[in-house]
Amino acid sequence: MTHRADKGSVGPLRRSFAVALLLSLALIVPAGANPPPSAVTVDVLEDFFLPSIVPLARGGTVTWDFSGAGASHTATDDTGMGLYDSDIVRPGGPDFSYTFAAAGDYAVVCTLHVGMDGRVEVPVRAAPPKGSMSSDFTITWSKALAATGFVFDVMVKRKGRTWQTWQDGVTIRQAGFGPDSPGTYFFRARLRRESTGAHSGWSGSAKIIVN
């Protein structure tokens, strides 16, 4: 199912209400309570994207719908990795889509309008969420192997400790994790272009509890 927001003439007041609603929902819905969607439509409006923050499953697709815009816009990767660019789209479209295979926090901007930006948030997966020292835990950070020229970085953190590198510059999409003691472990990941070092932001964290 494709998720989308209502279009229309959206002024500053409606924009503020939409942002407040998204933030309040984020506060009351526990992280991981529902899996993120695999397809999301973002409306490109006069001076902002709606929604501006897009939770998305690994391998999911975002479609930017320009049909409600009264001016030309772009939907452009702002991570520095050069993943995608719609180029200038005139009012009315066409739509532009991109598929995000890997976990990370991906910034998107309209290059024609300062301050018109958003994010696509793709999570890692840790399974099973609970287990014992003998359990087989699998951490998944991508739907596919890394594309040529790209790698994944994955970090792990014990509860109450700092983040540490676990997988550095790998091309595999998942790996088994063996805990060294009982406790709670957190994982996060990002996509990186090897040649330049440009990268996405770190994904939100997933956790396992080891009894």
C-alpha cells in the first residue's frame, strides 16, 4: 500500500499543524510498534515536502508527487553521495521515484528553494528481539548487497556505553551477532560512498535483549 498525505493549498498555519501532528504521533507511537511502509508518496508543495520526515522500509520506494506544486521544484539527494536528482520539475509533474535499499538517515532538498528539505529514515533490523547467549541473532541493514563504489558501516552499543564499530566498510547486507554477555545491545547503520567518504546519517537504532 502506498502512503501519502492530502494535497491542496497549504499555507503556513496548515504546515505548522501538519508538522506538529507528525511530531506528536512520533511521541505517542512506540518505536518499532509498526513496521515502516515499503512505499510512500511525498507531496511537493509550494515551499515544503509533505510529509517532510518519511519512515521507510529497507528496499522501499519514495515517490515525490509534483502535481500540487505551483512552482518548479527538485527532489535531490543532500547526503553528498549523489544518489538521485529529479532535476527541475515544472508545476504538474511528472512524479519522481527513488528506492532506498540500505538503512540510514537520508537528507533530501529542493535545490531551488532554500530551507525546503526533508529526510527519509530507513531502519536496521535485529532479530530475534530477545534471546539467550546461545541464540542466533541476525542484524540486517540492507535489502541488497552494496552497489559498486558503496559500502555499509554498522555500529553496536551496549546499554550505558558508547557506540563502537562492528562492521566497517562492508558490502554484505546482514551478519550474525554473537553477544559476549547478557544485556541490551543497540545497532545502527549507514551507507557510504568509498571514493569520497560522503555518507548518509546514522539510522535509528534497533535492539536485542540477551538474557
